[in-house]
Amino acid sequence: MPIHKRALSLVLRLAIAAVFLFAGIEKWRGAEAFVEQIANYQFYPEYAPFVALLLPPCEVVAALAVLFMRGRWRQAGALVILGMLVVFTFAMARAWSLGINIECGCFGTGSPNIGPLSFARNGLMIAVCVAIFGLEGGRRIAPKNVA
């Protein structure tokens, strides 16, 4: 991969990993408040404790994979983050369309309320994940000829 693509990949990976590491750690630190933030979406609130338990470690592990792993593992991390962002965006869109005025919960306690800026932020992060996936997709390990 050319140096400029490697540099771009590194910058994008550092950015998305920093966001998701911070978000995951903050949600872990304020787990009780995060349960409430999830329940405020009014979409199966009885599952909020389970989501609050599972989501932060998924964010942290995916961020670490994007940052430190190679090849398919890095792509897998970007794909997991992309999937989470799509789900988060749909959840925010549902809440916003129903007129539910709540914090997004993206960064734990003190997150901004759902609004156009939230959707723009998520759109940008989705684009970053797609770019990482594309930049890292060109690397293939060729099988050795067995003769």
C-alpha cells in the first residue's frame, strides 16, 4: 500500500478508535446512568441493562482491533463499529421522529441531545469506517504454492 494511503488509514483508525475507546470507557464508568439513557429511547426498555452491560466492551474491543490488529481483524473491527453506528443512528432517528427529546447517550452522561448534529457526526463516522474498510481491503495474504 502506498505511504499516503497507509498514513490516511492510520489517521482514520486513530480518530475512530479514540472516539470509541472514550465512549466505551465513559459508558462503563457511568453504567447506571447509561442504563437509564438506553431506557429513555423507549424501545424495549426492559433490555436496557443487558445492552448497557454488553455495548461498552464491544466498543472498546472493536476500537482496539481497528487500532492494533492487522488485515481481516482490523476490517472486522471497522465492520463492528460500522454496524453499531448504523444501529445507533436508526435508534436516534426513531426517537427523534417520535419527538422524544433525550441525550443520545453516545458518550455516557452529559452527551448532547439528539438532533441534526448527532446525525451528521454519525454520518461522518460511518464514512470513516467505510474508508478504513476500503483502505485495508487491498491487503491480501497470498497462499504459498504447494507443489
